[in-house]
Amino acid sequence: MRAVVRSLSAVLTCAALVLTAPALAAARGGSGGDDTGDGYEVGVEVVLTGDGAPGDGGSYTVSIPPICWWESVSTSFIEGAPVDGTDPVAFYEWFQEVRPFLSGHAAIGQLAFPDTPEFLEAIALEESGVDVTWYTIGGPEPLECSPHVEQLSDYYGGGEAGVMYSWFVTGEEPAPAVDPETLAIEAREHMVIAEPEVDRNPKLADSLDGATFVNVNTWFWVVDPEMVGGSGGTRTIRADVVGTDVWAEVTATTDGLSIASPNGSRQCDPELAQQAWAPGAADTGGCSVQFTRASVAYPGGYPVTAATEWTASWEGQEQDGSTVGGDLDPLRRESTVNVPVAEVQTIVKRAR
């Protein structure tokens, strides 16, 4: 048993030293990107609000990778040493076997455990009839879940270390911790930004099948101002994690509407893209395009793509109240319609 305990103490000490790495204690900068972790995901209940929230907003469950979580101590534990995390007495006895070997430089391993009164409280609660389980922290950033983190002296190489083991009433361990940036990425995926549906003028009926004409200003506009973010050119969505102080808000901003075709294109700011044609309106008052050739080579008309490009930024708050933020990958929405373009035929009569 002594040999096993010594090996366990060495493993615990190494684990504690890893936790002191400054990178784990550093605040996340929120520089952007879509790296969402190691593949382990959990369902997190969030409340979505803002003009970019689906429907009228409300409560949703999203699946995202956590940065850390609590998991019950395995009965096999480390290197096959048996310890039952559902038996508070056995777990305390195991810790008493390990503790004498956590001294000197190895004393850092003791920081992974709570103080003795915590062990005794777990035992008393179990004896009163309440099921208790010992849990340990897993995940890429375990310090974010630790109930107690302290600064280490230069003797241990600096950095931080935290409590990695704690007991909870069985099945009532804390919810996994969520990175606000990961939450922001998920919120962006839920953001409602409609594809830009456009109307236009001229759009002739009868045999010309909704055609416009060569070298005539064809006026395009979105049928819903929110397709270009309304007057401000923005859409927002906020996600608040239920039961925590963690939240993230994403703001998407567009520079307007682009109209692109094989013959004639235009970029229009949000205000211009919302201006519907009206009789007597000046051509400069709207998002107008001139087609210089008829669309005879395109059955059904020129394919005209209406698109909006949205930059995305985010801000949020971590569990400890720290504010974070940054940039996310941009968004694009587009739709394509066919626009027949005909030539204007004129008849010239010779004077006699």
C-alpha cells in the first residue's frame, strides 16, 4: 500500500503543478474564431433576447463544450488504487493515507483538497441519511470551476492552484462552466438575419415577364428594413446562462446591400437599400443599377444576387464578473432572383 500511495502522491503533485501554469490562470482575450474545445458538449439552458433572437426570444437549451465540469471520483481512481467517492468515510481514510507524502515540494498536492472540516461534514451528512459523493474537476480550464484558488509563492514556481476535489449531495454537483466566447459563438449561430428579399422598379408585366430595360435605372430595395439591420444597420442577440452570471451579447453590423449580376452591380448603404421606389423619385434617392446589355444569353433573365455582409463582435461576462469580448467570424446572407433585361425599341419616322 505504501508504494501505491507514494505513486499516487507523485501523480497528485504533478497534477497540481500543471494547474499552476500561468496560461490556465490567464484571462481569455476573446480574439475570435470558432475553436470550440475538445469535443465534449453539454446542454446549457440560456435565455435569448434582442432583435436577432429567434421568435420572441425566451428560454432555449444549447449544446456547447464547457471549459470545466465536476465528475464523480472513479472507484478505480489513479493507478488502480481503490477509493469509492460515494463513501465519505472511505474517501477520508484514503486522503489520510496520501497526505503524509504530500510534503516539501510535494505539499502543493494538498491544495487540491479542501480542509479537514469538509471531510467531516460530508461524513456527518451521509450518516444523517443524505447521499453524498466526492467529485473532481475535469476540463481544459479546471481553475474556472475551483471553489478556492490561491496564488503560489516562488517556491512553487508562481502561478495559481486551486481545490480540485469537493463533495456535493449526489447528483447536485454544479453545472459545467461555460466560456462566454463559446457562448457568443453559439448565440451568433442562433441569430436571426433574414436573406435579403428585394423588389424592383421597373418590373413590367404582360409579355415582357417583369423585365426592366437596357440603360434604364433599375431601382432595388429590401421588402423588410430588418434585412439590412433597420436604420442602424445592426442586429443583436444576447444569451444569459440560467442560474449563473455568465452572459454574452453579439452585435452584427452590415454596411448595406450589394446587388451583383453578370451585367451591372451596386453597393448601397442600409438607408439607401430601404428606400422603395415612388413616382417622381430621383434616381439618386435609391439603390439603382443600370444594365448595359439585354439578357438574351440568360434564359429567364440575369441572375441577380442580393447580399448582405455582417461583421460580428461580442462582449460578455465570466462567472467571476470579469468582462470580456472580441470579434467573431462574419456572417453573410444572400438570395438570387432572375431579372429579364430588354432593349427599348423606338420607331423613327422620316419627315416629308
